[in-house]
Amino acid sequence: MAIASTTLPSPLQTIILFLLLVGAFAEARDPFACDPKDATTPNLPFCKVSMPITDRVKDLLGRLTLQEKVRLLVNNAAAVPRLGVKGYEWWSEALHGVSNVGPGTKFGGALPGATSFPQVITTAASFNATLWEAIGRVVSDEARAMYNGGMAGLTYWSPNVNIFRDPRWGRGQETPGEDPVLAGTYAASYVKGLQGTNGDRLKVAACCKHFTAYDLDNWNGVDRFHFNAKVSKQDIKDTFDVPFKMCVKDGNVASVMCSYNQVNGVPTCADANLLRKTVRGQWKLNGYIVSDCDSVGVFYNTQHYTSTPEEAVADAIKAGLDLDCGPFLAQHSEDAVKRGLLSEADVNSALANTLTVQMRLGMFDGEPSAQQFGNLGPQDVCTPTHQELALEAARQGIVLLKNRGPSLPLSHLRHRTVAVIGPNSNVTVTMIGNYAGVACGYTSPLQGIGNYAKTIHQLGCADVACADDKLFRGAIDAARQADATVLVMGLDQSIEAEFKDRTGLLLPGRQQDLVSQVALASKGPTILVLMSGGPIDVSFAKNDPRIAAILWAGYPGQAGGAAIADVLYGSTNPEGKLPMTWYPQDYVSNLPMTDMAMRSSPNKNYPGRTYRFYKGPVVYPFGYGLSYTNFVHT
């Protein structure tokens, strides 16, 4: 990783600095438990690596008081000093790279950032399970390195494998798209990469979320904290449950997270049929079940599902919840036991699942540096190989939607000056989407294209909201001068995000006007590049002969600009396919996000959802994507 400096150190100074950083790093992570330097603990049975984990967990549970146990039921689990067990923060995130969204991870010192891969919806467009697993391996290398440096945990609440059911969902960008089997294959592949292949031992512990039928954040006055998803048994079985079942059975994931919403009147985190019967019983989860953050508090305080907090705790734990992201279980579980609503055996059952995962991670095996991944450090984060994989993932995820003529790839000889226009033309952080960390570095679209040609840069719109045309003239003049024009338009987290569902599918504000006016004035071919997580109705551009080509880049990660330029100039052949249907704006005009039915109902004028059930007009269909290669089927 580069460290900013005003003067260049000598080679000797560089070596000394690196050794000092690594030396300091090596001292950063003390043992979580069973410290060999602590004479009182290594001989305790739960510290003996030679014993079966089930016996070690049983021994530890037998030594804990009820008061100590309940403080272990939450994400910021308390220390148990008398047994040499430190506190632990369970909440870390690694959706498409190690993230500092959760409190379990931070960047700084020898670890200022981590490789930031394309957002999941972009990577899903590669339809490449080998790539997904390879990304998981890199992310877990960097996660272990950060854990060894005292900067992260080992439990990562990723991936998000909910179905991208409605194109307006702000978190659709986090998912692998609308097809249940695609989402499940992604889940199993990424989880295998994260968790490793060392039998029952774990490199890191992944978590598939949010179970289940969760795909609405805040739409038309309805939010996820109050929403009751009314779902048919058929849709649950053949759509919503599929990726989670594959994640558990094929990926052997170590955790499943229940969601905020209710399903058919029951909060998912209090539904024994979903958690205890299905996830743990039928699918045989080998791990723990965690709530989305403060879900138990939400179904008591917001949904008023129970009369008392103690009843909420009892319902959740008896339903199969093992860990609460939030303080609720620590605050009310002891009283629930005292009132007879919950037994200490119920608490033990929950803790057995979380403690088992910690032991599978090696957290009770003493000195971290002596363990399998104990040698990973700053030298294993943001490596050239890791950053090259981020670039390759972006290349594979870019989808060519239109290529009239063909006009792409651009020519090094004919297109020496390129007008690069648009509110996303020189962005960096926008490219990594949400649930991201601090990237190793960025290549913006402007920088990427600048590696191939002389550029003339104009924003055209001050931001993606594009509220006015004040910057249009400069953009139009640039297009008149250049050999080719690339407009980088689309969305960002101000339009689609957690807590923010979209109101429609068109480009925001006056973006469409800018594209059309620039295309009309452009001396050379006009290429439209779209950054977004969700689909956009760009029928105007699809049908405009002056717009020669359209690329969808999703949110392409830290190297997104380089990947876009590589596709534009033909250094790489576009191979991505859309993982979701691109609907026309009319599709959502009279379609409530709250209607969960997947199948169409002509009698009710209900169109159905996703390519599996919707048969109406589309802008671009699921699985669509062009190539520079001409294929002939014989």
C-alpha cells in the first residue's frame, strides 16, 4: 500500500520503515482467549485444542454465570476476565471487500485500506462462479491480515443474497440479481472463498442475509421496520428461500441473518418455522443465527409484536436466534429467565452455536501468530495481484447493451481526442457503491480514458440529480471538438441506497436532456456509459441513432475507470450479461413495491416480477449482453 510522502526515502529507509511497520503489526493482536502467557487458563479444558469442539464449548458454558452469558448474546460481546476471555465485536462487513461499515473493522496505520471489488450486482453480471470464489479468497486473506493486526474481527455479515424483486429497491445493488439460482450460486461460491476449505475450521465466518422476503427499505411511506411481507408458500419455496438454502447446503455458511420485516404477520427473527425448523432443522445450518441490527427491539418497540421486552427475548431465542445485533438480549434476557419465559438451557443453546463458530475460527487456540493464517499481514493487503483481480472483475461485469455500426471498440488512430462528460465521469467513491471500505486507490473513468487518448472533460451536470442545464453548453462544445464522446451518467447513493428506494426508473433530473443534446452536437460517435445498481429506462438512448453505443458498468469498484476504458478501446472484450430485467418506466407506474407476488395475474392487471414471471415489454431482458465477437450458431 502506498504511504503518502513529500520526499522519497532511500531504499534502506524504505526497508527499515517496512520492518518497523511489520514489527509493530506483529505485536498488535493478543490472543482472544487461552493466552499461553496467562498461567491460569491454558490448562482449562475449553483451551485444549486436542479436545473436540463440542466438549470445549460444553466446558466453557459450564463455567459461565447467567449474568456473563447474557452479555455474550449481543454483537459487542463482553469480556469474561476471570476466564481470560476478551470482549469481541461480531459485526464486520465484507460485501465486496473488507468494509468499515460495521464497528468491528477500522482502517489506519499499516492498514489504511483494502481492495474494493465491484459492487455485487456488477460482479454477478460476469456469471462466473470461479471469479466469485476467487474474490472471496482475496477478501478473506485481507480480513485475516486485518484481524492479525487488531483492526478487524473474523465474523463478516456478508453476502446479501436477497432477490432483486423490484427494480426500485435501493439495496438491489448489493445482491446478485433477480434469479434465485444465480443468487444461490453466487452465495455458495463467495462463501466458499471467504470461509476456506479446511474441513470444519473457518478462515473467516460468512453470513447470508437477510432471511427472508426482504427487499423493501423505504417506499411511499412504508419502511422495512413496519413492513409485513405477505408471501405465498409457493413464492417462499421457489423464489425467496432458494438462495439461502443453497448458501447453507452448498456453501456451508457459518451464519444466517434474519431480517427486520414480518412475513405473513410474524417477525422473521421470532419465527420458529423459519429459523429453527427450516434453517437449522431442514437445511442443517452449522453455525449461528443473528438478527439484523436491533431487529428484536424493532419487533417489540415498533411492530408491537409482544407486550413486554422479556417476551420478545423469549420469542426470539426460542425461535432459534443465537445472537442479537444490538443491546436488547443483553438488557432483557436475564429477566426473561427469572420470569420463567426462558430457561438457562435456552440461553446455553444459543451460546453453544456462537462459541462453536469462534472455536472453529481458532479464537480459543491461543497465540494467533502460531495459527494457520497467523502470518498474514499488511504485505498481504492491496497487493498487485489483488488489485489486478479487482480490475478483471470489473472488466467481466461490464455489459455492452448497444453497439450500432458497430461503433465500438474505439480506434487508437481515429479517436485520439475524447470528450468525457457527465456527473459520473470523474467519480471515485461512487464506483464502490455501498457497504464498501477504504479502497487501495482509484482509477476514475476520466483517468482510465486518459490512458488511451487526449481528453476534454466537462461535467455537464453538477451531480447525478442534474437539476438544471447550467453546465450543458461546456459539454456540448466539448463534444463538437472531440473525435468521440463518452457520457458517463447514471445514479449514485443519493438516488438508490439502504433506506432509499427509487421513485422511478428514468435517469434523474435533466440527465436525459444532456445526453440527447450532446449526442446531437457530437462530431464523432457518442457512447453512453451508465453507472447504477438498479436498471434504468434508457429507451430514448436505445432508439436514438445518434447514440452509437451503451455500456452498463454497475458500480465497478476501485479500478472501474480502467475497466471501462479497456472495454471502450477493445483491450478487453465485453462479456457481461444483465443479472436483472431492465423494465420500462410504465412497469412501475401502478405497481406497489409492497405487493410481494411473483407470478402475474392478468385478471388483476398484475404484471408479475422478474424474467421468470413477467412477459411484458422490456428495455433489455435478463441475461442480455453483446460482445465484439460475432457468434454463428450451427
